[in-house]
Amino acid sequence: MLRATDAELDAMNEWSAKQHAASGLTEACRWPPRKPQKGEDEEDETREEAEPGPGSAAATAAANRSPPPTVAEAETTIIEWLRAHVHPSLIPTDPKGSPGRIVLAGHCVHVDRAFLRRWMPRLTAFLSHRVVDVATVVERVT
């Protein structure tokens, strides 16, 4: 989970806003968190369940937690983890030179790759051009 401002959350498309509000992810990422407003501590049955309000349990918990990492902080943490746990032959010695040899794998991983290219370019330098998309494997097996 990464830190997001109100402006960043407000810029989400309609589908993302609805899905992430329903799961609680929107409020979990919001920084600074919304503070519960007086009189909103009790459950309001008229409130839409998909969007936890300022007085919701999620908002109250968010107000008492440390901030999630920024994208840059997360990128640095992941790179440090890779350097500590991946064989050195797979790590690029010159990030501007040849790409790394770590293969990105997952379900519908091309969207993840696009995110990394845009928001975590230093991390992208560690990755091979190859990807393993589990969705392709599932499609072939079934």
C-alpha cells in the first residue's frame, strides 16, 4: 500500500474509485487521513457502504497509524530487498546499461509492468524484458 493524497485519490476513474472505496483501500492509502468529525462516531445507516466516511472505523484507524510509504520510498525499499536477496548475477551493475535479468511474473502482469515503468523507473532497470504472465498459462492449460 502506498501513500496517496486527496488529489491523487480524486483523480481515480469511476471504476477504481468504487472498487477501492468498497475494499477500504482508498481510506487506507489516504494521507493525511481524514479525521473523524464530531457526531460521526455512530454508524449512519443512510451512508453508502462502499465509501467509508470520515467517522468510520477505517478512518479512525487510519488517523492513528504511521504514514504509508511514498512511491519513491517503496521503490528504494524494493531495490534494497532485491540487492540483499537476489543473486548478484541477476542485478544490473550499471542501471543505465544493460537491463537486469529478474523476470517479472504474475497475473495480468503487463499492467504491473506499465505501472513500474511510469512510477518506479529505477526498479524497472532491474527487470528483464521477459515476463511470465500467469493468465497466459491458465488460458493454455484450461
